[in-house]
Amino acid sequence: MLYQVHEWQRAFLGPLSRVAKTSAQILSEAGNPFSHWPGVQRVAAGYELLYRLGRDYEKPAFNLQSVESHGKEVAIIERIALNTPFCQLKRFKRFSDNPHTIEKMKQDPVVLVVAPLAGHHATLLRDTVRTLLREHKVYITDWVDARMVPAAVGPFHLDDYVKLIERFITHIGANKLHVISVCQPTVPVLAAVSLMASRGETTPYSLTMMGGPIDPRRSPTGVDNLATAQPLSWFKNNMIYAVPANYPGHGRKVYPGFLQHVGFIAMNPGRHLKSHWDF
């Protein structure tokens, strides 16, 4: 029910957000004589903040058109290497008309970047991908918003996550593949590679796990402490809600993004409040 209430609130704030955007633009316009009055810029900033709080943020594109590789500018084409209901395995294919550069790029190692499943878009790692493309063949996991996946497709649990990572590694080819997992996916990536090793399968050439909760008992954070202070039933009752009827995933049980956002703010409310005040 909470998810549905949030959608009603979002629909209500939609027109108000657009009015706030227009008001901020009018009050900030240099040609408007009122924009130079004392205090008007603060009012404009207030409208702009209201607009930012109420607007819908679309998923940004990677928009990687070219990169310098081996001393030459090469073109980048984004391709879907493997399409699954919950995630697209994307490859950033490099192209050049310089034979020497092509030969160099063929020898470059392959890297799979496993982006966080929830809380972020994979495009948060755009700069990481751009840097890697200089000397690597790059793949990345581009997760689908769970509310857009029909409930008939079925659930997506931790074991499904692990199996999907195994599938991606096998599809690319584990031989000489480097895997980089960032934040939340470090655990399922470690599990996937461990299971592959236990079965005697070829495993990635290297595994880099960045900022992930491999052992949350070491230097526990506020999130870790909350996980040990509350039973699993508390999280199910307070964090998990059904997707409303206005999305393809109607009825699917998810941890809504707006609750994740509130959680991020709650971990450091003073910094967020100061940022809004400074703005």
C-alpha cells in the first residue's frame, strides 16, 4: 500500500513540479529585471529545489561515442551481448580504420564490470567504463528496473543472481576474463566464481571486488548494525511492497527505490540538509 500511496503523491506533485520549474526559469532569466532584486535568486533556488524533488528522473544513457585507445581516437558502439528479463549484458565495441590500432585492440584483455543491482543505474560507472575502454574490451551489467519486469517472469532471488553472473561469465568466456564488481554485487560475484571453481570450471583470470560487504562483521556500518538488530520478518514487513498497477511488474514484491533513497538520507541527514540549504 505504501508504494501505491507514493505513486499517488508523485502524480499529485507532477504538475506542481512543472510549475516550479517554470517559475525558477523565469526568476533566473537574466533579461527579467525582477531577477536582480534582492532575495529573488533565493526564491528561484527554492522553486528549483521543489522541481528537483518532484520530477521524474529518467535512466541516463552511457553516451560513450569515442575514446582514445593506443594513441588513436576510436569509435564506440554500445551493443546488447545478451538480453535477459532482469539484466542486459552490454558490450562497448571499439572500431577503428587504422590497422595498427585494430591489431593492438585485438590483444587487449576483456573485462566484465558488474554494476550494482539496486539503488543506482549502471551509468553511474560511465567514467569507469570510459577509462577501461582505453586498454580493454568492456562488458557491463545493465540491470532492468524490477517494476518493469512482468510478475509472470518469476522472482529474482540471490541464487538467481549468482546463476546469472555465471551465465554472463560463460557467455563472454572465462579464459583471460577480468571481473570487477562494484559495491553490492561483490557477494554474488564471489559466490558465482567460487561455485564455478568448485565444479572444476574455468574461472576468470582476475576478480576485483570494490567496496562490497564481503564480511560485514569487519568494520560494521549503520546498515550492518540494523541488519543484526532486526529480524528478517521486520524487513519483509517494512521494506518490501508490491509494485502498483501502473507498471508492467504489477504485483511483484520489491524494495522500492524511494525507500532506498530515504535510507541513504537517513544515514547522513545533516550532510543532505546542508546541501539543500547551501543550494
